[in-house]
Amino acid sequence: MYFFRFVYIVVYRAFYILIHQKKEAKWGSAFLHQLEKQFDGSFDERTFKKIIFYYSLKVPAICDAFLHLHNKKTQRDECERLLHYFICSSVFDNFFDREELSDDDIAKITFDSKNYTVTNFNERISLNAHLLILDFVRDREKYLSVLKKEYDVQVASRKQFDTNITNEQIEHITLEKGGNAVLLCSFYLNTQASIHEENCWYKLGNIIQYVNDLFDIYRDLQSGLQTIPNRVQDAKAFKIYYQNLIDSLKKEIAAIDVPRKQKLHFTISLMGICALGLIAIEQLIKIQGDNEKLPPLHTLTRKELIIDMEKKTNLWQWIKTVYLLSRKS
């Protein structure tokens, strides 16, 4: 019985995400163009595409999964706030990564907005987006506390280009950066999250950051960015570490007070994300073989390090992994 329900949910979720991602991308693009006219400017092409990609994917894939616990789907007012969040996160990434603003100015526009004087389109539109969603959040003090943690870790993440950074420092940055970025999304929904749901948002963010780093090993090596995955020496040991992160998330899922049948959509959705990391780690394990350690990853080719999820073998392995992870929940 579980097998057939699993197949139904996976197929349903796949088509749901595909259809709604296209729908949200179309709506989001039109909305961004309206904002560009309103604020007399335009996003550069890369930033525009980044905003739409993350917004259109995370609404059906993550936000709707959480709201399914409450028998709800993301409403249009929630979508508007989420789109404004991805405007903030994408433009603020540019402020940091392109050094378009100093750290002090980024802090001021975020935490002392009334005393900040905007000078260009990116500052105008990001400040507007920030104030719009700040005006909605129910617990402003808690929200600003999470936002401050995200700001601090963004500043700290610059150290990832220093080869002397320790693994402990990278781990802290990875967990905080991913966890808080995803947790912030929960503040923009009309439904109040329980403490265990909040923990799921944060811990899912931990895993998403590791998934991103695993899939970006080759690119990060080329840019000199130090991450836990591109420093891994023993892929088998790292799999145990990553599995512990999944187990921690599953404990929070189990503690959410809704019927198991209702929770199954949610569980499978989150385990689908977790499984991506395991597929990437298994590829590293194959490279390691019977050796105690991996070869230095910078000596490997792009083909060896890239994870192609369009390959039938990877897709089939992903389905089996999601099945096993969700069945054990």
C-alpha cells in the first residue's frame, strides 16, 4: 500500500512543481517588470533570472510542501512577499559579492533603513522590498534576529576564499547561511509555523546548502571558494555526517502534530531534496573506491565531478533513495 501511495505522491509532486514553476515564473516576470517601471530602472539579466528561478522553484517545491501540513497552498499575497524576499536576497548578494556596498552600508540599509539614503535602482527596489515584508511579519524582533544572523554569516563567508579557514568555520557558515536563508521564508506566510516546523525550515536550509555545495564542487574549486564538500577527504565518512543531518530533520518532522497520512506529502517532498545530496556523495564514494581517501578533488575533471540528474541511473537512484528515506520516517 505504501509503495503505491509513494508513487502517486512522487508523480503528483513532479507534475505539480513543473506546472506551477512555469506559472509562477510567468507571473513573477511580469511582476518584476512592473516594479522596474515603478522604480525607474531594471535588473541586470543575471539577477532577474536568479530571482525568478529561486522564486518559481521554491514556492511549489518548498512553501507549498510546508503549507500542505495545514491543507493549504501558497496564496497570491504570500507569493508577492516571497518574490520581494528573493529580490532582497538576490540584490543583497550582489551588494556583498560585487562589493557594490560596504558592509556598514548593507547593515544600515537593513537595520537602520530610515536613515539610509538610496542612490540607485538596486538600492531603491531592495529597500522597498525589505520594508514591505518587514511591515508584514508578525514577530519583528524574532525576524530581525534571524536576519542579523544571516547578515553576519554573509560577512563571515568572505573568509571562504582564504585557504587558511578551518573546517569548523566553514561548517558554521554553511549551516547558518543555508538554515537562516530558508527559515526567513516561513515569516512571509499567513500560517503561523509551530516550533517543530520552524526547526524543519532551518534544518532543511542546512541540507540545501550542502546540496548546493556538492553540486558546485567543480565551479567552487575553479573560483577558489573553500567548502566542506570540496575539502572532503573521506567520502564515506562525509556520508555519515550528511545522513546525521537528514536524521535530525526527520526527528523534527516526526514531532509535527499532524496525522501521518497528511504528513506524507511533506516528508516525501523534503526527502526528495535530501536525496540529491546522497546521490552526489555516492558519486564521490565511487571515485574513492577502496581507497582510504579521495584523490585531491582539484585533480579531477569537470566530467568526474558534475552530477547529471538527467542520467537515467541517477534519476532511478534518486527515486529509490527518496523511497527509503521517506519510508523510514
